[in-house]
Amino acid sequence: MARVLIIDDSPTETHRLTGMLEKNGYEVLAADSGEAGYSMALREQPDAILMDIVLPGVNGFQATRQLSKASETEHIPVIIVTTKDQETDKVWGMRQGAKAYLTKPVNEKDLISILKEVIR
């Protein structure tokens, strides 16, 4: 069973994404800040990460960059999941190392399809 780490400071959004993932057979880990998410990714080595952008402290762009640059976590695909839908945000997110960019509210079919693509 693939493990997905959700990094989002909204309990509602985390609950929503957890429901979608568990229904599709994924094991879910969760963190509510960029720092906590980075630490958990190092420790737990999830198969993929769903990253919000607007987070307290280290934002999602910064955390994505840290994860994609660190040798211990560079192999973990990061999917940005955010309300920020500007083209510049998408381009910047991909430049930080994200493998995909989804805007909230997330369509379950799209999310699962992308996860199947990035988890090998």
C-alpha cells in the first residue's frame, strides 16, 4: 500500500484529502506545517507528498524546494495542492521541483490519476 504525506494547515482540507486517499487504498500521513512535513518526509519516506502552498513558517514552495534538493528526499514526488491558481504560481511550483500542480477543490479522479503516474 502506497503512503502519501499530506502537508496542509487546514484540518478540513486534510480530512477531505485523507478520505479520498483512503477510499482508494492509500495509507495517509499528515503534517500541518512545512517544517513538520519536511521532518516527517525524512523520517517516514512516503511514496508521494501532497503540498499546500500557504503554510505557517516555511511555505509550500520553500518546503518543495528543500525536499527536491535533499538527497534523502529528492526521489519523493511532490504534488502541489493549493487554492493559488495563477499561471505564475504553477510555473514557480514546478521550478521548485513539484511533479504536478492541482488547484483546490481537488477532483478525486484527477488526484488518483496523478498519484498513479508519479508513484512507480
